[in-house]
Amino acid sequence: MTVLPDDGLSLAAEFPDATHEQWQRLVEGVLRKSGKEASGEAAEDALSTQLEDGLTTRPLYTARETGANANGDTGANAATADAAGFPGFAPFTRGGRPEGTSVSGWDVRQRLAGTDPVRVNKAALADLENGTTSLWLTVGRTGIPADGLARALDGVYLDLAPVTLDAGADYAEAARALLALYAEREVAPDAARASLGADPLGHEARTGEVLDLAEAAALARETAAAWPHVRALTVDALPYHEAGGSAAEELGLSLATGVAYLRALEDGGLGVEAALGQLEFRYAATADQFLTIAKLRAARRLWARVAEACGAPEAGAQRQHAVTSPVMMTRRDPWVNMLRTTVACMAAGVGGADSVTVLPFDNELGLPDAFARRIARNTSTILLEESHLARVIDPAGGSYYVEQLTTELAGAAWEFFQTVEKAGGLPGALRSGLVAERLATTWAARSKKLAKRREPITGVSEFPLLSEKPVVREPGPAGPAGGLPRVRRDEAYEALRARSDAHLTATGHRPRVFLAALGPAAAHTARATFASNLFQAGGIEPVHDPVSVDPASAAEAYAASGADGMAVLCSSDALYEEQAGAVAAALRSAGATTLFLAGKPGTAEGSVDEYVFAGCDAVAVLSSVLDRMGVAS
């Protein structure tokens, strides 16, 4: 460590330390200016954000939240050293290895979906030649056949490029095909690095099909005896994330899966340390960067606790594979997915994931093309080689916010894990419906936020572009189904847009609504922009020509707009009071059957029929409008 010389300067010596109470008084003043009266803790609560799992993001984090260490120190280093430990040491919060990913960066793992071994091989070689460091192959019913694995990996240096399999119920056949290929190509057992992807409980969550854990245990026993760097089982938390689960639920169910596998492996003859070494964990990385960072850190801490309880605390370093969230990906304006996956990849790397898969931006549209695959792998390359994110081990460690969020998230996850264990472990919780009910409840609450645009989706619920040219891709193989549902953030809006698309095909134009903007731009721009965004989110084209109307011009403008019986008044409260009644009457005389007002409910009451405002249920409003326009569902 470099120690700076004491130059005699004390730059902050003349400034007294600010107290938490002084900061709260400043917050009170700001709130008072906005018309809110709150003091002390209530003022701080007014600036807090409620997250899932009962967590709250506070506006300010200090040593007061994280606490002091045994020596009385209250700095970030104290919180990190005592609560999170050090990289490579239990509880592994700061990383599973002392060097983290600082030596060579995280493993850039590219996913290869497809059923043709020749095409998969071509894509694999292109990926490996251009920055990918390992391959993730779908095999079996939803991917290449197990007997096509040799062709798919033709030309791949298996002693250099790790391979991960995703074969569902066909995991045993796929695993033995890969191990046979290692032997055929004379890859030394010590040089082979792979994850065979056996995940019976994950498959059950996806499909409802129950698989025998004993077969997975037999594969793990064989692998542990002959292939020291090959892991037989994957604890895949993506099925729960994709069913709408929260971060804590994803963590809790991954713990329950891991514990179930440890029991099966011990019953199959493996010792605790050997069993721990057979597991790799897979988590979703979302565009909520701090939550993703905290989730990966909490996952390591929680699994270390399990290992400690099993009597092997030093073997509890969790091997992590982070995948950018499929739930956050959109089908409309898919280019924005590049921004989402970049943030998610950054968070996964900062959070200490050993391997990171960036899904291509067109992943939800079918088989990704070469450009999308290039962008996906280059996302990691830029973050590693240009931004140097891996050069600092656990860069978020010591942050009061990240440490507190890690601790709170771990607590919520552990509580849910205990609930699952009391229900008979994960097998019992899956078959009793406990997991499905819990995840459905969580998703229903989140769906309300999405419907009200409290959780905005850029390009879909915010700033949609109706004139965008659709991105078309070759259909990919159907994924496993029959178990937990697969949800997407954009699904409600996608259904509305699909109705609009069908209407466009049938009539030559989209459903239309007339924006009746009153007064000068300064009076109507904000609410007209709001209304335009809202209606476009449902595929409804806003018509605002001319830009501004008055009682004398409103009827003619509406008649020329081609609107389907709907109009929206947009202006300031003052102009509503002056003109709303007369403009509404003119619009009705021209054929408008339903009038909306962009603003507070109750404004111009009696002149308009409905209101659109920040926090209204946009999906319900848009669905109702399309129904009244006669747009088929």
C-alpha cells in the first residue's frame, strides 16, 4: 500500500462534521417547498424507496446503518472487514477467490441455442475467435442432439475452452457424450473444465416433470472421481426469476435447491467437501445494478452459511454464473436491450460473478444474428479491457449502501429458504404449489407497477415509437414448458401492441386518438407529451394537428384527424378552467364519443368522461380504449 507523505495540510480541519440531524433538517426544508410537511425520520422516509421483499432504499447511508466493528471503528473498511470478510475467505461475501477475477477477468460465456450442430459449430468458432472464453450449449429436446455434440464442438480446443451443458431431462446422455468426447480427443482430466448442467429440480420447475436425483448423484460421483475440474450439477435460479420471483425468492430457492442436491450427493456416497465442489449456481443479472451486486454478494454469504452448517466452512465458496435477465428484455425497440444488458453485465462483474453470459439484444425475437452475438460478447470485452472493471476486487465492498443491502437481502432470502425447508424442502414446496403461489403473488404486485408505469420500460411503456420497423429473426427452438410460467416485463404492453398491429394490417392504419392541446406550448407540452407516450404504449396513434386548438377550431380539427371516437384534452389547470367546457362541447359535436383529460381527476368535471394521469393504470385504460374503438383482442 502506498502511504502519502504528511504535508501538513488539513483541508477539512476548519469545517465541523455535519450531523445526521442537520441533514434531516435540510431535507425538511426541501420537502416544505414542495408542499410536504415532515420532520426527522418522517422526512427521511419521504425520500425512501420501497423495494420487493420488504426492503427499503434510504436516501442516505452512514456508519449508523452498518454499525461499528469491535474496535469502535465506524468506517467503510471496518464494516467490510468484520461483516463481509475478505475475498477468498469465509463468508466469501467479497469473492470466492482471493484474487477475484482480477487476473484474467470474468469468464465470458456465450449461449448457443439451436438444433443444427453445423450452425452451432460455426457460431461457436466465431464466438471463441472473437472474445468468448467458454460455451454454453443447449442439448437434447430443445437443442442439438447429444450425438451431435462432437460435430458442434469440431475445431474447439476443449482443453482451453470450458463447456457448459443445458440438457434438461437429457442431462445424463449429454454429459456422458461430452466426457466421451474429452476422452476421444485425449483431453487430460486435469485440463478439462466443464459444467455438465444436471439440474433435476430446475427441470421440474420448468416442466413439472419429476426426475430422479439419484441419477444426478451417480453422475456427480463419477465426475468427482475422474474429472477434478468438472462440475456435474447446476443450481439454476433462472426458472424462479423468470416466473416473476424477487431477488430474495431467487436466492432462497437456490439455497433450497443446493441443499437438496447436497443431501442427494451425500446419500450417493460423496463427502461434504466433494459434494460442494460439484455445484455451480446460476443467477439472473438485471439492470438494477445495486440489487444485482448485492444479490451475488448475498448469495455467496448465504451458501457459506450452508457449508458452515454442513461442517465444511472453507469449502463454501460458491461458483457463480450470472446471466442477463430474460425478464427485462423487450421485443419492441429491442435496441434498448443493449443498454439493459450492459448495466446488468457491469453489475454481475462488480458483484463478483465467475462467469457472465450477456444475452443478445434480439434474444426474445428468435435466434440471434451474428451482429447481436457480436454485441453481446463485446459488452464484456469493453467492460474488461477498456473499463478495467475486473482489476479491483469487490469494488462495491465497503459502500454503506451495498453492505446494508447485501445484509438485508441475505436476511430476507434466508427467511424464505427456511419457509421452503419447513414445507419439505424444494421438492415438497414445488409439488405443493407453495413456490408457484409465492412467485405469482410477487409478480402480481410487480405487474401493477408496470401497468401504472411506476416501473417504466423505455421503448415500450415510455417513449414508444410506433413507426419503428419490426426486427425479424428466424424462430428459435421452443423452450421447456409445463411448469412455472415464464413472464416478461413487456407482456401486457406487447398484447396491446399486437392488437394495434392486427388493426393496422386489416385497415391500413392504427387506432387513433386526437390530442386537443389548449393554449401556448408552455401550457400544454408536458401533458401532451405524457398523453402521447401513454397512448402510443398501447399502439394508439396520437394525432395533434394542429398543434393547438381552441373552442372555435376544435371541431374542424377533430373531424380532419381520423380519430376513432376518442379525444384527449391537454393543457394547464388554468386553461382547463377557461376553455375545457367549450372545447369538449365542440369535440362532441364533431363526433367524439369519449373525452379524456390529461390531469388531476375532478378537473373540468362534467365536461370530460375520464382522466389520464401519472400513476393511472395505463394497461387498463389502453385496453378499454381499444375495446371501445372496436379493435379486436
